[in-house]
Amino acid sequence: MCGIVGAVAQRDVIEILLEGLRRLEYRGYDSAGVAVLDNHGQLQRLRRLGKVQALADAAAEIGVPGGLGIAHTRWATHGEPSEANAHPHVSGDIAVVHNGIIENHASLRAELQAQGYVFTSQTDTEVIAHLVAREVSAGADLLVAVQNARQSLHGAYGMVVLNAREPERLVAARSGSPLVIGYGIGEHFIASDQLALLPVTRRFAFLEEGDVADINRKQVQIYNRQNQPVQREISDSTVEHDAGDKGEYRHYMLKEIHEQPQAIINTLEGRLHNGQINAELLGDLSDIDQVQIVACGTSYHAGMTARYWIEALAGVACNVEIASEFRYRQPVVRPNSLLVTISQSGETADTLAALRRGKELGFARSLTICNVPGSSLVRESDMALMTRAGAEIGVASTKAFTTQLTALLVLTGALARGRAGAEQAEARICSALASLPALVKQALRMSQSIEQLAERFAEKQHALFLGRGDQYPIAMEGALKLKEISYIHAEAYAAGELKHGPLALIDADMPIVVVAPHNDLVEKLKSNIEEVRARGGELFVFAGEAAQIEPAANMQVLAMPHCDDLIAPIVYTLPLQLLSYYVAIIKGTDVDQPRNLAKSVTVE
Ligand code: G6P
């Protein structure tokens, strides 16, 4: 969501801050700002509506010298995108950048206004600046001021604060929104994501919930929620330095789509051995009688697909739920239940809250399937199965999804091990997974034909995606991709449900995409296809030869590689990703940063 970068150094920090913001821009991007303290104690704040480049141009023109600074890209929650609402927010000598939402901002605002504090924005964040300023004017230093001020805050925050009167100090606090400290030599940094700091350091420590960090050039001291000094582990990042580069590709999304064969290879590395799942990976799961999966967005679709696998192959009962619903329900948790969260970022607020709620509800264990090492979900779960997709920058998730599915098949195999009736599952999963990277590569060769297909969609207002069984969530994911980046209204239906309503929508203006691998349900799906054809709908069917679906009037068949139907959900995802990408290209939308969306949703 919003991005934070801070630096305290002997050199000018503006370029470090701007580069950090550029690398975080994918998280939130309606406005950006910096505040830098120069050597004469002058605080200079610069904010711009729009892209980081607008801020960088302004900084280049004006010149922003100084070795202490904080910076932010904003994704509006409270108050429209505007320069006045952009961070940093300032009160006297205090400047603050903040991610998250202060839920009691209205009452705090009223209290502070009554005491004479003047508000210049509509944001919830501005109360933090005034609260800290009030503590400082009562005699507190910046650390104590932040420690005291946060007692009044309800809600979620990751914040970094500076005081123009304390020229070598940043104070950061975390409660609900992630922050990571970057360690340099004679300089220190802070950011909401380590990606922002990779050009300047590879040594990081994550703040934990409730931590406050006192950061100067020479040292970093971290305090826990009780204000006791604590040590947090410093480790070397494994994220690639150039993870933030597009390379030869026009968009991150296209790059990430093409990275999928390698990302899947990476995710499988060390996990399969001699036709079996590495036994040490998830330990003994034979006591697990039920699985509850919780996730949001694309990750939820991965969970929905996994339910078909876990029940059919391992014979273990499985429920899947959207995290924002699960966290506020009163679910019945049976003994020996495993809670599985799925998340690219590991920081999605609702998924994290669902994990915490799950712990109270008495799940036997928790497992996260996650792409970001050291993220909150990884740290707070009993077990983690990392997808190794590498940094995913495009807002529309692609390689994170297919690697999640890969990891979920590994989980299914581990759940099946030793269970009566599931003896064949592990070997079948391992052999199908071994063939997967090559099949994904083959599916990518459809790029050209899909580019042509995209022409048929670009002028449409609506589209329908159909699938059955484990392809139904893939149809949902295809529809989500099209909505996200090409702004075409797209719905997915389990094809058997067509006649219960959506058939009324079918006419020549409604393109219908069908994912139709050769599986147990293909004959039923063919009947559904006929129902659509009989009503004049225009069909685009992705099917392998074995499905024996022939092109006909108003029906184009796009040839898919032959594959085990077990992994077909992964292989059939590829053309749907490419379709949404090329439709967006024709429409000229902002593919990597679609309007109103953010990559990592760290607010509720
Ligand atoms: C946002 C992103 C989606 C993502 C969802 C869940 O909406 O735009 O691409 O699927 O969050 O994120 P997570 O990081 O938990 O997978």
C-alpha cells in the first residue's frame, strides 16, 4: 500500500529516498513527498500529486540537501489524493510519514484542535504529527515523544518521525504495518519493504509488533511495546538487487509472467526427492483432520483451487474463506485443524488478522504459504512454505499465483502421505510437478495468438469466464486479471451454474472464455458450451486436443499443451494472464499500476 523510506547518513539522502520511493511506487501511488533536514537545521518538505517522477523533478530543480530525511508514496485512505494530503505531515519541528489507519483520528483531531493545533490536511496521519509535537513541547525527546504519543493511537501504523531539533535521529514505530531497518556503515535506513533499500544495503532487521526504533547514524536501539530495550536479528537479504528492474520487458507484469517457469523451478527446489515430497519440509501432518485456508484476492483463488486437490487427493476436509470474512466470523474449529494462510506479501492486513484470530480459536497449527521471507505472516505462523517467485512488482499477481499453486500441491502431497486411500497421491503429484516448468514454458508460446485474441475483447464492456471443478477458481482468476488491469467488467461462473441466471446475459456483445482441459467434467462442460452457443454467445475455449472440442461458428478453440489434469489449473492460468495483459496494452491502461489498486494491502 503506501511506501515509507527514511535515512540518516553523512551524505545527502535525497537520491536514496527517491530511489527507494521509485522501488516502492508499485505499492501505492497517488502522491509522494519528502522531508529533509539540511546541515543548518532547516527542514525542507516537498510534496507532489502523481508519480514519484514529479517529486524527483521538483527535487532536482530546487535542490534538497541534507543527511536526515523521510519519504512516502501515498495511496489515499482518509482524504482525496492531493498535495495537502500527501505525506510527510508536519507540526512545528516534527515531520512524520505513516502507513496504516489511525481509527480514532476524529476524536484526537477534535482534542488537538481544542488545544490550538491547526490541521492542514484531511488525513488521519496529521494527528500523529501534532501528538508528537505536543509531547516534545512538554519536554520529551523524540524517542519518548513517540513512545508516549502512540499510547493514544488506535489502529494500524508503521511510522517514521523526525524532529528538526534533533538533526541525527529518526524514530520509527510499528503496530500493524511492517517496517524494516537497513544497516549501512556509518548510516542507517528504514523502509516499509526491504526492496526500497537494496541499492544501499543488504543487512536488515524487521521490527516486530509494538517495537519502537531509535535510529542514528552510528547505532540503532530497538524497544518493545513495554519500552524495554530488545535485540532483533539482523540478517542478509536474499532478494536480488535488480528485482526492481524491468529488464528487456515493457512492463513488470510481462516480465513476471515470463519468469514463471523459473519461479516454479525455484519453488520446487529441494522440495521433491525420488518421487516423494521432502519429509522434513512440513513434518508429520498425519494428525491433521481438517484444513482451513484463509487468503485475499488472487491468493484466495489459489486456496480455492487447493481445496479440490486436498479433498480429492489427500482425503482431508478443506474449507476456504476470504480473510476479511473469516476474521469477523465465529467459525467452528474442529480438533486437529490446520490453518493455512496464503499471501504473496505476507503483510495483507486481513490475512494477518485472520491468522491471529485463528490462534485464539484453537487451530492445532498454522502454516503460511508466502513469498516474502521475514514478513509478518512468516514470523507469526508455526510453519512457512515459501514460494520463491522473487519480488513481484506488478499489482496484478501472476508468478506469485502459480508458485502458490505449486506450493499447495506440495502441501497436498505432504498431507496425503501415509493416509489410507491416498497412497498414490504423493507420487502422482511429484511426477506432475516435475513436468510443470516445461509445460508452463510451452503455454507461454501462445503469446502471439493471444495478442490477436485480445483485439476481440478491447472494445467490450463485459466478459464471462467459465470453468468447472478445479478450473472454476482459474476462471475466477482470469476474470479478476481482466478487471484489474483492463477495467473490463468480468465475471466468472462455475459453468454448471450458467442456467441459474447468467445465461440471461448472453448475446453477441458478451465474449465468453472457457477453460476446458480434458478431465472428468469435460463432457458436462461441453453441454454448457452448447447452451451458450445456442444463444448466440461468442466463445473462446482453451482446450487441449484430448478434450476433442472442435472450432465452430462463434467458437474459437485455442490449443493448449497436453498435461496431467492435476496441474492443468496452473498451465491454463498462463493464457488468461496473457489475455488480460494484451487487452490492457490495446486499451492503453497503466498495466503495472492500475487505477485505485495497491500491491500490498496493509490496511483493513
Ligand atoms: C491486493 C493485490 C492482489 C493480491 C491481494 C492479496 O489486492 O493487488 O494482487 O492478490 O492483495 O495480497 P497477498 O499479498 O496477501 O497475496
